[in-house]
Amino acid sequence: MTMLSFRVGEAEARQAQEWADRLGVDRSELLRDALRRQLNRLASENDAATWQRRPLDEGERALSDIADWGPAEDWTDWANAAG
């Protein structure tokens, strides 16, 4: 793991510690989780922009048509056999 160090205001530091205490986690864990969530949010925004720039081609869209077919067979009778 790599150490990151940064400065925050007193109020933010106090709130971070209060939330860590409430949640029963170390402050470092709280901050790691917050950073991970923020990075995931930013990545998802980047993904959305990429999809707009490069929409699916015809071959990739064909897979979504297959997903709409539903199950290949009706297996509900198997559930009755087990009961």
C-alpha cells in the first residue's frame, strides 16, 4: 500500500474522525473508502463520455438482442419436482 498525505481544514478533520468513530472504523479506512468511491464516480463519468463518443457497433448491439430472448427453456417444472 502507498501512503498519501494531504491537509484538510479542522472542521473536515473533526467530521472525518466523528464519522469514523460512529462507524467503528479507523479514520484511514474511512478516507480510503471515500477516495475509492470518488475515483469510481469519476471513472463512471468518463465511461459515459466514452460511450457517447464511441457507441456500440452493429456486432456489439447484436448481443443485446440475444439478451432479450429470455431463457432458452422453461425450467419451472423442475422447482416443483424438488418440492
